[in-house]
Amino acid sequence: MGRRWPPEPGDMEEAEELCRELGLWANVEIKPAQGYERRTGDAVARMAAEHWRGAPLQPVLSSFSPVALLAARQAEPQLPR
């Protein structure tokens, strides 16, 4: 969330809560390491779906990796990309 790197446990929850509170959409960028595109896309989509379950505005998943986006769509097809 712009305060520190690397992120810490609880940062995703904090971002999700803030987005809900302010009525904002979140753009969750999938940034896989080479060779981990499919696994990263799957994991990020599942985590985003879990954190934003029931939220009126679901996060948008984005990536420069078509493989990661395909894996995200296969894992959680209801999330926009």
C-alpha cells in the first residue's frame, strides 16, 4: 500500500477494508516471476476472491502476462480482468 516493501501479513486485508469503506475498486496487478506465471495467477485470483467475497465492488485483476491472466480466469472466473 505504498508504505513499505516487502508487504506484510495483513496488508491485503487492510487494502480490502479501505476499498470497501471508501467505495473504491481495487486493481490487483499480478506480477509473476518468469516460469511462475500460471501458479502466481491462480494464487492471486484465489486470494483476491477470498478477501473480497461479498464486496459490492470486486477487484479487477490485471497483468502483462497473458498466461497469468488465463490462470486467474480459470481459478476465479467471476473476477473481472
